[in-house]
Amino acid sequence: EEAGLKSHDEDLILLFLRCDATLREADDSRTWLDDITDALILPLDDNSNTAAENAYQPANAVSFAIDYSSTDTEGNVEIHHSHVGDVLAFDDLLRPQTSTANAQQMSLSNGESYPTPIVGGGATAMRLETYNALPAKDQSLWNHYSADLELSFNLWMCADGIDVLGTSLARVVVDPLVLSTQEKSNLPGPTTARLVSAWMKGHGDDEYASATLRAVANFAAADYQSKNILENGSRPRDHAMSEHRVLPEKARDLKNILVRIAEEAQQSPTFPSGLGKKCRPFSWYVENVHPELKIYQVEENDEGSDSNKLNMSNGKTLPSKPLDDQRMAIISRASPVNIAYVDASGGHTEDPHMGATDENGNFGYVHDETALVKTPPAFVFKDDMDHTELCKKGDPNWKMLTEKVYVDLTNHEAAEKRAEHGLAKKKRAKIFCLVYTIEKFHDRVPAIRETWGKKCDGFMVASTKTDK
């Protein structure tokens, strides 16, 4: 400001761009910076040149959507696009896993933006003022993923969250060959202990810290045992009982080491202290941001062995039979499974996805939801008597249309014209109308098509039979 490079009312946008990510190229009229600016900066008031105080709520931080590139043997590069709604989360070991924004989150902005539990890592943008206010900046975190986790916890628990702009130019293309898995997604035990000590302490959240460290220890113990089996050949049957004892003992030893590391981390000069007084608790984060996270709480029983139960703070149901350490270790090693929709219908020609039929009973009918609004039928009365009967004052339907429901057609038409000429800041919200019926009630459909049906942006009647 002193150098005259910016005014007091202007904001600086900070962009974290990972070395394996490339910003998406701009189109003819906009760039990613235009979309980011619209999302992060409160628009100026035309009259006063100051930030307008209106209903618009700017985003706190934006995580760029990520597309991935691949190169075949001939050197041809192919871009694999992510889907709208894709977000990044983590499991009980704090390992990254893909997830999907739920329907409620998507519907709030028609899929234009939605929250993500943690940043995608390729690129993240926020106002410089937002970053400077974040309380935790631990310089002892050694790789990209651990720093991304800390940034995400900062933005959610100490600020106002992270959004993905699913339909914007705020995208990056990531080359998976530039960085190793250790840099992008690995979280060593000591680093996990450090993050746990910072973000899962206080507010009565110690159970999360204990459960996370125990899960990491279980995984490490199972991995250690698997490597021993591979190195020593096949496992003899008479060693089964000894291994049953060794695995829990190894897991407990490793957990004790992680607990000690977590305690020692608090003495580090760069350790973020006092977060319990500055930020929301981790339990709030699980409940409001990442409710799909399954945290297992471990308790020691009278016999000195451990039992596991599902933590109830996330609203999940307790398992009917607690899992022993060996089974918990197996679960902790399970890789995330992609449950995205895959068309297995054979082109919609086989059950159970045979699709709709046309008026001749042939499968493969595809409905044009805009057909009605493009060619709306006229509303025609049979005769003057029909007009008088249907439009008489005092009729309950007439009262509903004239006294109970008010449609501001003037402003509606003005909004339509602004959207048509590209003058609106945001795309106009559209309405899709769907009527469920059966064949014997088809005589009621024309009245709907001739009245309110043709005012919908998209319209469809789903029935047991296709007439026309």
C-alpha cells in the first residue's frame, strides 16, 4: 500500500501450487484467477468502492479440482478429468482417500461449489489475510501431505472451511510421475503422532488421539509381521499361537512409542501450541465436516487384553461383537475401495438397467426434458360454458392461484433476459419438474402440460407405459 501497488480495500490472493501441478489454461474470456477472485473476494459496491454488505458470502479457501495426466508408450498425453463432487478425505490412520460431496452439499449451489474435508493438494487459494490469521504453521512437517493436513485442520477448525469450485476454471492437471507416493500421501508414524498431539488434544478429544495412534500401531505391527513371514517363508502351523501373542504385543509397544513421540513433540520450538483455546475441537470437525470418519476406541478389560468398540461421537452403531487386535490390524490394512457408479447394463439392454420404452415398447427411449418448454401446447377451452365453469370466482382452485400464490412475472422475465445476455453474475437456477403416474391416470397429464408443466425448465412424466 505504501508503494501504491494496492489500495486499502483491495485483497491479496495467496496461491499454493504444488510442483507436480499445472494450472488449467484460460478460455477466451476468463481465467482461473477470475473464478477464484469471485469466490474469495466480496464484490465492491458500485457507489462507494467499498466491499458491499449483502447476502453474498465469500469462500474462506478454495481447493482446486484435480485432473490427472498419463503418457502412453508413444508419448501421447491423456488427461483424466475428475468428476463434479469429488473431494478428498482421510481414514482412521489419517491416510488420504477419495470421497464424494453429499446431495445436500451439492444442492446448495447446484454443484458449483461444495466443501471438502481436506485440500486436494494440487493447488489451494485463499486471501493473504486468511493465511496470516491461521494459528498453526509447523515447520517440522516433512512432506506435502502432512502440510496439507495441517492446512486443512487450520482452515476448518480455526477458520471457515474449504470449498471446491466444481464447475469453474479453478482446476489443475497433476502429473503422477513427478512426486513420489511418500511425498503426496504417506504419513509416517512420528508425523502422525505430531499432528495428533496438536489437533486431537483438549476439549475431551483425547479418545481420538488414542484411537488414531492405536490404529497406526496396529497397521505397523501387521506390516512388520507380514514382512517377517515373507522373509522366513511359509508360516508353520505350530507358530500360530505365538504369532497371536506377538502381534498384540508388538502393537502395544509401537503405540507406547507413538504416545511418547506425541508428548515430546509438544516441546518442539515449532510445535503449534494453544490450539485448544483458538480453534474448534476435533470432535466438532468429525461431526460437521467428516462424519464418515470411523474412529475406534480401545479399552483395556479386567484380563489385561484390549477390546475395540466404535466411537459413538460420529453417530455410528456399535458392532455386535468387538474385534480382537489381529482383526483390527487386518481392517487397518484394507485399501480404500472406489464405489463410483459403473454402467454394468450392457448399454441398457440387460436387467436390471433396461431403461425406458418408447410408444412401441422398444427399449432405449431417451426423453428430451426440454421438449415441452420448447414447444408448449396451447391451453384451449372446449367452449364458453367450459371457460365460465372453470374460471368462476370463488372456486377453490381460483382462490389458490389468485390469493394464495403470487408469481412475480415481471422480475422473473427481467432475470431471464439478464441470464440470456450474460449480464447475471451467476447462472440462473433452473427447475426440473417430474410427475409420477400410472397408465390409467394418463388423461390427467394434458392439463398439467398445458398449465404449469410448460413453465418448468425441464419436464418429464414417469409412468408404467409410454404413450407418446
